Amino acid sequence: MKQRPAYDQKLAGMQDDTLLVVLNPDARAFVRQLAATYRFSFQELRMVSQAGRDLEMWREASLRELWEQAEATVSGEGRERKKALLRELDCRLAALASSEKTYPDDPLRGPAHRTVRLEESTTERALFGRCAAYSDRTVCCGLHTIDAVMGCPFSCSYCTIQTFYGDVAEMQADLADRLHEIELQPDRLYHIGTGQASDSLVWGDRGGILEALLEFAAENPNVLLELKTKSDNVDTLLAREIPRNVVCSWSLNTDTIIRNEEHGTASLRRRLLAARSLAESGTRVAFHFHPMVHYHGWRDEYGDVAASLVSDFAPCQVAFISMGSMTLIRPVVRQIRKRGGETKILQMQMVPDPHGKLTYPEELKVEMFRHLYSAFRPWQEDVFFYLCMETAPVWEAVLGRAYATNELFEQDFARRCLSS
Ligand code: SF4
């Protein structure tokens, strides 16, 4: 007679498709013990392993603590008790996710440090494209992109560029020639960014990247070329003349988020000093508050960043300011959990947006954007503000306006920024 496999054999067969294998040793042993005691199905094993992974990444109470608290409150026996315990665990995690999370004084430790090499490569990949998140279902600026480099040395916990491209950042070898091949309509305005698959300034002018991009901007006055960074590497730009249609933008966040979630990047202070030196040299700057993160202290800290900008820059030096919230696609969520390292980015109440991406509930986003926008009251008349990846109702609620079409937004944006 054929024998039923022992549960540990079944567990061995199921575990590779769950996060059990990447849990820290204590949590892994505990989940194994629970699985054997309660005879977890594959779905149950997956759910409990994920709970364990989230708790260790969030640096919150351990899975053992939460499970023991649940055991102390849940009654019943057998299968019913197991179901009730799993529901209780789920509720406790949801409560941790929806509360205003607190970042510790001792910053979270991200994934292991990586060294990323920049290597030239001759590829046939399309250099020029559209922002990957562009959509007709949100009010979109129609950003175009030039992917001069694919790969990033920074380790922001909410980004997976580093996971996709690994330890080599690939730089287009014949960049100047490839830029000449881009076909643009002369009677149309374009907003083109170079910081979607990498950081625009972190590599400096290695391989002549910046020189080629600045030449491209000079040859195409109908292009607003945006160099976006979380670095303070502005030496190349300070040393040469920058065409008027080039804007250098900084992705900004609060000190707390930079320290805990944007590993390897320049501090807020260094980013702002770099932005100031460039603005003082005559190049227009811009700022992206994206992703705004909901945590204990967010109001004061985002308000403080806005106050520093208002006091340190003149509105005429600032081309635009954008705001966006934490928005993640499901494969990125899976990658973040798999990659590990401590982060509270997934410790949030996640609801699907119009594309099924996971983001904060709309009321919370509106509250956060309104708060930041109101901190920029002295600039609201003079600086162009927009929201990234948001719907028309959110625009109306925050900015009191929206565009009827993305084409109108795109042209209005480029026209304002190119004429100022
Ligand atoms: S609004 Fe944001 S998502 Fe939409 S095209 Fe612009 S940068 Fe991309």
C-alpha cells in the first residue's frame, strides 16, 4: 500500500515557493514548528512565512510574539482554532500596517551593501521612450525618457532598479550618436527625463554621458531636458555652461526617510547644498517629493523640508515641484520581500489604484499632498506644481485644478518651463 508522505516531506516540497527559505533562522525554525503542529496547507505556509518576513523587515514584534499573543486570545480547537489564529495574525499585521509607523533612532539596515560597476555597452535597445508609468487613466505629464544608463548604485528600499540590473550599470557606448538618431517633431514640445533607469548625476560625466546629453539639449530647444538625482554630484554641471532648457531636479524626502529608506544616497542637507550651488550658477532646479511616506512625524518633517526650500531658493530658480505617493506594482512588492534588509516601506495600508498598483488610500494621499502643498503657499502662484500618477479627483482635491487630457498637461508643462 502506498504510504502518505510525512508532513516534513510535504513541507520540504512546499517551502521553496514561499518566503520560509529567506526568513532569519529563528523565525524559520518557528514557522516550521507551527507548520508541523497545525499541518499548514501551502497557502497557510505562504501567508505565515510572509507575515514573518514582513515583521523582521519592519523591525516590529517577532512572529513568535504575535502568534503567542494570538494564542492567548483565541479559543476553539483543531481546524477552527487554526483558522481563527491565522485571522488574528492577519488582523494584527493589518493594524501595524495601517498605523503611523515609527522609525527607530538607530536607522533601519537595508540590504547588504553592493558595489555597482559602470560598463559601456553597445546595444540596440531603444534609448528613447515614454515614462513606464504613463497612463491615460491618471493625469500624466507625458514624460519621455532617455535611458543613457540602466542601473543604479543607490539602494532605495522602494525601488527595484538595482534588482533588475544587478551589479553592473550599463551605459550606452555610442551615446552621442544614438541621441542624434532620436526623431523629434520640430513643432512639438517635449519633457525628457534621464533619471528613470538610473540616477542622472551619480556617474558624473564618465564616458561623456553628461556632455552628450547637454549637447542634445542644446541642439533641441523644443526639449525640456531633466537630469534627476539623489546625489550631490554637480561638479561637471558647475564647470560648464548649461543650456537654458536643462533643469536639474532633486528627488527629496525627509531626513527620516532618507536615513532609513534611501541607502547610499546623499543626505538631505547635501542634496540641498548641491541644488543651491547649481541654482546660484544660473541653472534652474526642480524638486520631486516622491514617494511621500506616511509615518509618525511626517507632517512636521515634510513641512520643514518645504520651509527650507522656500527660505533658501527664489521661486524664479525653481522650474517645478511634483508630489507623489508610495505606489508599488505587485512584482516589486515580491522583489522587496525577497531582497530583504530592514524597511518599513511595505508597512502601509495598501489599496489598489486605477491600474491595480498598490498605494495609500485616497483620503490619506489627499491629506499628505494638501499638507505639503500648503507649506509651499508663498510659491503657489509662481512655481509649477503637479502630482505624479494621480487621478483627476485627487488633483482637484489638492491643487483645485486638473487637465482634460494628458496631451494638454504635457504641452502646458513644457511651455511653462521652457518659457520661464
Ligand atoms: S505624471 Fe508621473 S507617471 Fe505620469 S508620465 Fe509623468 S512622471 Fe510618468
